[in-house]
Amino acid sequence: MKNVIVSGFVILFCMYISNCSNPTEPPSEEIQNNYAPLNVGDVRQVIRQYDSSTTLYRIIYNTKRQDGKNAFAIELTVGTQTPDTGYFFINNGFYMITNLNSGSDPLNPFEEQIIAEINPTDGDRFVNLVDYPDTFFLAAKYYQLRSTICGTFNNVLGFISTFQHAGVPDTNLISFYAKHIGYIGTYSHILSLNYDVAYIKVGNKEYGTLWPAKNLSPILKTTKQSNRQLIANYFIKE
């Protein structure tokens, strides 16, 4: 079975693409005012609860995919490691990871993966991997309030990642998003997949304080490939 990245902010960056375009026009209001805002200059620092290691995300510029659709380049830095870059965009009401260039998969040529809805409703349910309905799916649940390292947020939705295994649903993690703020943390029964936001800059507003950069615990350190996947909080299965 092909590898799948499941949404959560395991924050994951598996769309490592070396081809970058030049910056283009600024984002629209639709991209700013929802549960997954995208603004060039936004910053988000996430702390893994297990070892207090840090992951920093920065939206660095606008670009376009090969098919002309607008996308955003996001730089991901785990601890003090060399940053990686991935690409996100909004399509049909969903916040998604994407490649910039088309590949060979006829069902999903840009390897799009849904992370969240931009304007979710409690009870919404959708698949994670575009055009592969037998993979992970996400369900939205309204949590109202959630406390984080950098403060308490209201109007919070959790996106519950679940995988059907032998007909039995297996819930892996819940990724939390606050309205107009975006991703604020992930909860999982797997200790090393619990994350909390320490600092957010979205638009002209700031929340919390940046922590000193800290690398992953040597015991749990993973490959650079899986470290890149830390921007949308995902969980990889085969």
C-alpha cells in the first residue's frame, strides 16, 4: 500500500519540491479570514511535548503551480536543522499540501493532501488523500476552547484523523485549528505526536513568545524526510 500522510500538524512536510517560482500577487481575503489563514510573513512555532523540541514555520512567498493555481511556500525548520520548503494552497474550501509540478499519477497528479477545511462545520467528514477514498479520512469536531502554551483560543475545531484498517476505524490524532488563527496543536495517544503552539504571528497579530530552537530528542530522532513532514501534523502509514 502506498505511503500516506495523514493530517494533523504532525506538522509534516512531505511535499519537498526543489522547483520554486517567483513571488506573485498577495493573498485574497478568502485565504486570510477562516480556520486556515495564509499570509506571507506569518510565523508559527510548535513545541513537541515529549522533549520540548521546536519546529518553526514561516510563509515566505506566493507562487504558482504548473497549472496556474496560486500556492504559498512555507519554510519549515526543525530545531537548528537546515530549513526545508513545502507548498500549500486553498482549493474547493480545503487547506491542502501540494506539489508545484504535475507528476505521473493520473488520479492525483500534484499529490494533493487535505489538511483541513477553511470554514468547517461540526460533523464534516472528508478524505485526506485526494481521489483515494480508501485512505485516511478527517472528521471535524467543535471543541469551543483550547488552552495552549501561548494562550487560550476560542472557536476551535479539531480535525480527527482516522484510518480504516480491516474495516475497523483507528483514530491516530486530532489537529486543532482556531478561527482566524489556524493550527494551534495536535493531540495523540502516541506521546511523541503531541504538539502545542508556543508562538503565532498571523497577519498583524502576535500571540505567545518564541522559544530557543531545540532539536529532537536523539532517542526519537527520525530521518530528515519524516522531519519535513512536520507542518501539517501528519502520521505516515504504509
